Amino acid sequence: MQINVVNLNKIDYGAALEIQLKLLEARQKGTVDDTLLMLEHPPTLTLGMRGRKSNILVPEAYLKESNIDIYDVNRGGDVTYHGDGQVVGYPIFDLTNYNRDIKKFIWNIEEVFIRLIDKEYNITAKREDMKYTGVWIGDNKITAIGMAVKHWVTMHGFAFNVNTNLEHFKLINPCGLTEKGVTSLQQLTGVRQDFAKLNQMVIESFCEVFEVTSRTVDLKELGI
């Protein structure tokens, strides 16, 4: 099976959300194939459906002064940070092609990063129990995952800390957790990573785990 990959580069969260919603509708209608959006956001906070604003640790006025937007979104999970140096992916996939199994789908996304980090960096990444979705290095999260499913089509996705400014995570209790931390490839290796190269590595690992091939397209080709 072949999927579409669209590279949106750096894009505001609101603009990317609008694209997701258009693709979601098109995928539900069957007018586009499964599509993976790859992108990077400027500093942004998103609050999931179970999110509590108390997990945002600074006043909204401070966030406005710092040009950090907040979005309430329809994914699972609590508060999440997006920002520069973070590889973000939004799979707009029809789960009928994947046995309608959202738990397995998320397991596979975790596997993408567990394999990549082990293969390329010889670092052991792991899952926690289902209470703590995502990919971890020890007690520090390196990849956050939050999904929504609408009529069996997924949206939202993953955020992989590559060269991310980890100081910004001090603005929140990431995913509502106070006993866990965050990390990035840059912190783990001591070297700033080639972002474009990591973006491509993620696509390749994604295709390997999901047993698909990919073709790079733009939104115009998809009618968006």
C-alpha cells in the first residue's frame, strides 16, 4: 500500500489544523489516500480534551507577550508543547485499512521512534504502560503522541523532540505529568541534529513499521 507524504515545513498550528480538517473530510469521503503531514510549528501549546488549564504554569498574558499561542483541540491527552526543532507528523489515515485498531495504530507510531533511535543512535527507547502514551528514554519523554479518530479516520499525531528548546516545557506540566521529564536528541547526543535528515528518517521508519511505501506530494495534488 502507498501513502501520500506532504512536507509543510514550518507552519502555524492553526493553519495546519485547517489543512488536517480538510484532509480528514476528503479521506472520509475516499477522495484522497492515507496521507502523512510532516511539519514543524513555532512555539505553541495545545490542550487536549482531558486537559486542565492548571497544567499551564504561566499566565496567559506571559504567553501572549512571548508569542506562544494556545489551542483547545479534539485529541486525547492533556497539554502539549510544540516548537522549533520538533519533527511533527499528522497521519490522516483510514483505520479500516489497519483493522480498526487504534491501540495497535498508536503502538506502531511508538515503534517508529523506538526503532529509529536504536538504529541511528544506539539509544534504547521504550514504551510506558498505556497510561503514558509516547516514547521514553528512561523517565524522559522524547516523542509525544495524541490522536483523534473521526468516523475511523485519524488526525493529530506525534511530536518528536530533535533540537527542541526544552526550557519551554517548563511552561507546562507536559501531558499533565509532574513525575516525568522530557528530552531531545540534541540533549542526548550533545550535538545539534540535521533537522531535514531526521524528518526523512522518520518518514522512512514510519513506512517500514506500517509496511507501506510513500510518494511525496503537495496539497494541490490532493485538491486541498
